[in-house]
Amino acid sequence: MNEFWLCFVPIFVAVDAIGVLPVFMGLTEELDAQQRRHIIAQSAATAMVVALLFLALGKVVLGMLGITVPDFMVAGGTMLFVISITDMMAMGKKPLTLDPDSLGAVPIGVPLIVGPAVLTTTILMINQFGTWLTVISTVINIMIAAVMFMFSDPLLKLLGKAGSKTVSKLANLILASIAVMIIRKGIVALIAANIR
């Protein structure tokens, strides 16, 4: 049981469901409850498939393509940064890149729920605790994120339209900051790998 928690906690921190919740609220603020439920299901399914595929094939595929985890971090961080800046500059209009039909898959499922941090952490956990414990911990953490998203409706009602707009703009600022952090860590890791 101790090994489970040692595996579960780092993945919980990497998924960061609490941190992603305001971003989810900001991206879905203008959608109705049914659309949000669809997006939650889509995001959980996408995150699950990507995480499990990466757990099974990630190291092999990335190695074959010559892509390192730091490369992945820089790419994922850049994608998040572009989404956050585009949304902040939209001045109340949803940008074309955020289509409600695919919003759950990208950017919520990937790279918000399962991004470079989660993929990197799962590789480390497999090396330390084995495949099954890492798979179980990852699946549980994705489900925790989905459950938290389900409770965003009461929060949206409580905040009202003005409060939702404020949360949305703050969330985009947080998202941009997270993106910069991921890019920075990826660049530092790339430099460190090339110095060796």
C-alpha cells in the first residue's frame, strides 16, 4: 500500500486537477451543462487513451523518432502558451481554435490533464514501481480530474457571468505561466542533456 501512495502522489501532483479546474471553467464558461458533460467525458477518454498508449509505447516510439521528453515539454508548453494568449486577446470572443466539439480532446484532455509533466512522471514511476501500479495510479488521477470538472457547474452559478469572465482571464494568465514553466524546464533539460 505504501508503494501505491508513493506512485500515486507524484502523478496526482503532475495531473494537478485543482490547478486545471479554473482553466477548464474559463474554457467552458459560455457552454451549457450538456456541452460541458460531453467535454468532460471527451477529455477523460482522451487523457486516458493518450496516457495508456504512452505508458505502453512512449519510450519506444519517442526513441525511434529521436524525440526526447524535453522536446515533448517544449512542444506541449508552446501549444498551451499559444492557446492562453489567443484566448486572452480574443476580448470576449471565443477563438476559432477552441471548437466545442474537440475542446475536450485538445487542449483539456491533452495537454492540460495529460501533458508533458504527467508523461514524464509516468515514465519515472514505471522505472521505480512497475507498470501496473503506474497504470492504476494514472487512471485514478484522470478520473479524479473528471469528477472535479463535474462540480464546476455549481461554481459557475455561484460566480455569475462577471465572476466567470474574471476567472477565465485569471485562468489564462495561470495557463500562460504554466506553459512558460514547462518550456523553461524543457529547455533546461535539453541544455543539460547536450552538455553531458
